[in-house]
Amino acid sequence: MKYIKDLKDGDRISDIYFCKHKTSAVTRNGKPYDNLILQDKTGTIDAKVWEPNSPGIEDFDAMDYIEVFGEVTLFNSALQVSVKRVRYCREGEYNPADYLPISSKNIDEMFSEMKTLIQSIENPYLKKLLEAFFVEDEVFAKAFCKSSAAKSVHHGFIGGLLEHTLSVTKLCDFYCTAYPILKRDLLLSAAMFHDIGKVKELSPFPENDYTDDGQLLGHIVMGTQMLAQRAEKIPDFPHGLLAELQHCILAHHGKYEYGSPKIPAIIEALALNYADDTDAKLETFKEILEDNDTNEGWFGYNRLFESNLRGTRLS
């Protein structure tokens, strides 16, 4: 099959894709059409079914696998598929592994590395709290390892939450060597906990969409609630230590306009904010580069970076 990341303007396709999203709409002239998001393990692409009632369009819904016949076009600087025909596909015609994006890194090895970091924590209360989530709670640990870190933007794939969390934790570990004033146990614990609410904010693949609680509360609030609930079960867990840990979670987006309920007030919260932002931004840029065949030339304006972006080249 031709993967989405390899599609170019003018390509004709006749392959099976996962229909992640489907909505009906009407043109200005009153003609019905369907908006689709097609997905494979390399990414997603918008698609339009301009004549949804034609004989060549079989019945299908979101979360179905469909064989798509159409043409790739460029619209507003983004690729989309103009769909001519659709065939509903049944189990056995496709391999689900081809359609769900997954981390390029070994998930078991990453989780083992994170558990090694947990064992390096000296504070008995923080270590017990970490073990309560990542070692003793097999249901949570399994969900954490399979979750994405976002619906889109960065680490939006199976294992993405683990990959992002491990990267942030390792950055924080480096910060502790460069700035010994940082309390390593608090910072690394906060790094490993900072996005745990995302196991509740986002539904599992293949949906990978916001849950009702995710929309109403968000992962930052839910994460701090999860910490409080577990800490209550640990005898004599220091209130001040829990408050500092929760503050790091509440402040890890750094600014109110970025969805942060609090602004960093302690140095560990500030370090976590920068580590989180660094990994998210570099991963986002890396994914942009990987979506470009040559990594050369200008990619156009990106709203997240507020700049026209370009790949680098050695002289």
C-alpha cells in the first residue's frame, strides 16, 4: 500500500485506509458532501466525498476500514484526497498494525528504563507513590504504555505518552546535574507524573480522541486528582511534599494562555515546564521534517512556532 506520508499532489490512490472521522456537510450551493479523515500508521490526511450518494460510494461509518479510490490534491497548502469511490472492507482484508501509528522506539525497553529511574528515587514517599502507579497498578501501567501524548501536534501515536514522559524525565535528570540546587527526587517524580491524566483525557486507539472528562476537566486537573487519591493511601504522606508535587503538575504548561492553572512558583516546576516544552517542540519539528521527503526548502508558516520553517542542510 502507499502510506499517507508518501502521498504527493497528483497521486491517484486505490488502497485501504482507516476512516478515523466522518461528518456530513453541505456546499454553498446546497449539495451534500462528506468530510473524512483517513489514517494509517504514518499519519492522517483530510478527504472529501463530493458525491456521497453516488453508486460508487458504499455505506460506511467512522472507525471503519475502507478501500478508497481517488486523487490527491493540494488545497490551502495542505494535501487532501478527492474521493471518487469507496468500498467497505471486512475483517481479514487488512492488517490493523498498518493503520495505527506507533512509537519507533521499543515500548518495553522504554518502560524498563523508566522503572529504573523510579528505583533511583531516594525519598520513600515519592518512590512509593511512583510504584503505586507504574509498578503495582498493572491496568494503569498498560494504559500508560499504550497511550498517546496528544490527539495531534506531538507524540500522537501508541507509546507516545511513555516516550514523551521518559524524554522529559531524562532532560530533568540532566538539569539536576547542571543545577544541583534542584531537588532531584521531586523534579523526576513530577516529570514522570506530569501527564498521567492523559490516560483519562484521551480515549485508546484507534479513536485517540478527547473523552468527556478530558473535555470538561483536562489532563492537568485529572492528574493532580489522581495523585491526591493515591497519596491518601500512603500513611503519613507529607502534605507539603504532595502540594509541591501537585504544583509542578499544575504549572507544567508554564502560562495561563497555554492552559496552565498555575504559573511556576518553585524552581522544580520551572525546570519541568522547560523540559516539557523542549521535548514537545523538538518532537513536533522532527515530525514536520519527517513528513518532508528531502528536509530541504521552506515548509510554509507554522502557527505553533509562529514562523516559516525550513529544513537544515550541511554546506
